[in-house]
Amino acid sequence: MWDMETRQGAAEFLGEMYRNDDEWGDQANIKQWILNILIQLSSGAEEKNRFVDNLLERLQKEEDAKENALYRLYREKGQCAYLFKVVHLALGSPSLLDRVQERPDVEGNLRQLRRRLLKERGNAVYIPPQAKANLQARDDARFPLMEKVEESCQAILLGDSVAGKSTFDRELESYLWQEYKKGGTIPLHINLSAIDKPEDDTITKKLRGINFTEPQVSESKQSREFILICDGYNKNQFAGNLYTSNRLNKPGGWKAKMAISCRSENFGVYYRDRFKPGDGNLRSGASWFQEAIIAPFSVHQVRDYIDQYVKVYQP
């Protein structure tokens, strides 16, 4: 438990934050939280109550009308009643520490993006595709594609033009957003054909495209991790390796995993070099790089798709 000196020092600091708008800002919800904390500090010994009550009395004498209104609410409703009437910060809003340090609000943008993407996805009909390990693997050696991609740090998804690569990419994006928690890994679906020179700083270009400001982009690069779901790789459009050319997981670079989908064309003997991370990425293990060939849908999967489609879209 805090001793008396620590409690009083904390209360004085909160009082300074409450009064000094020029230094700390004038967000009403933060001031409400400050009062909430002061009420918590006032619980316990009578001497502690007196100290915080004296501080609140001083805050009442401030000339700011909004601050006086908040103080009056505290006095009129009482401590216990007020605790349950505090306007809590919405999930994903900037924390008090972020505001104090003037860190850009990234979570607010992510919350809006998540809401929009999940709404657009809605109740889309989806059949989980199966895959095999490589082009030479037998057709009966199949595994669930989603599991393989989830456990890898870098994946290449190959398939024919109607294999369902883009549909899988969208489902993967939706799944990751459903699982997203504040501060977690950020999923970004990237249509490579819509990005100018995706071999260079792809994440920055994508974030700008979804209305991130330059400070938000910089904050994301310094403190966040991503999973890039790159759709529409064209061997004739990109000569190099997107992973290495974007300097992913290099010092000073973006921290990200990457899943790239493309048509199963003849890349030549060394096509994996287009997708494998370079030697400078100090990772190891079988799950670091995964290759998956999307298998054709079975008769059973086709029937399942038709049944789902009728249920969702029937008049």
C-alpha cells in the first residue's frame, strides 16, 4: 500500500494536471478520471480524506467553469455515486499516458478500420480451402490452409486463377481482425496491383491510403507489429523479393509477417528465392517459411458452398 507521503505527492500531481490546461490539455474525460482517482485516494484513513478534500476544495476555486461543474457533480452525487457515473474512455481511445507524452492515437484509426472491414465482410459465404505442401506433393496429402498460414512467419500461397486465393485472403483478414486486441498485431490486406511500387515501403503506402497521418505512421513503425496479407503477386510486375526489399524485421524497419498469394505459374527452379526472407532475418525453424498450394475444391465442398449460398441469399 502507498504511504501517506506517496499518496499526497500523487494527489498533488493529479491536481496540477487537472488545473494546468496549457501543459496537460483540457480533455473532459481525462479530468473525470483524475477526479475518480482522487476519490479512490481519499478512501481510508480520515487524514487521507482530509488531504484530498482540501485539494478538491482548491480545485473548486479555479475559475474554469467546466472544472467547477465536474467538482460540483462530485459533491452533489457523493463519492460512491460518482464512481459509477464517470464517463469511461471508449475501447481503443488514447490512454492518459499517450496524451501526456503526446503520442499519436493509432488505436482510434484501427478501431474504425476494424469496424468497417467486418461490416463489409458480413455473412460472406466461405468454404475453408485445403492445401498441399508444394507443387510436387500428392493430392491426397492435404491440410487446412488457415492453420498452416497462422503458424508461419512468411508464407507463399499458390493456386489457379479460380482456386479462391483472394477469398481466402479476405477471410484471413476478417479472422485476424475478429481476434484483434488493443496493442496486438495489426492485419493489413494489401492489393499489390493497387500499390505503387510495392517493393518499396509498402506498409507506409498502405497506411497512408487508409488515412493514417505521418505521425501515426511513424508511431506504428516504432511500436507495432503487422501481418501483411498480400494479394495478387505478379512475377512480371515484381522482379525482386518483397520481404527483403521492404526491409521487414531489419534494424530500423517494419516488424511484420507476410503472406503472399499468387497464381501457380512456372516460376523456374529458384522461384522460392522470390519469397524467402533473407539471411539477415535471424529466424529459424520449419514454420519460418511455408509454401502452400491451394487444392481444387472437392465435390463435397462445392455442394456445401451451394447450400450456404442459398441460405444466405435466397429471396
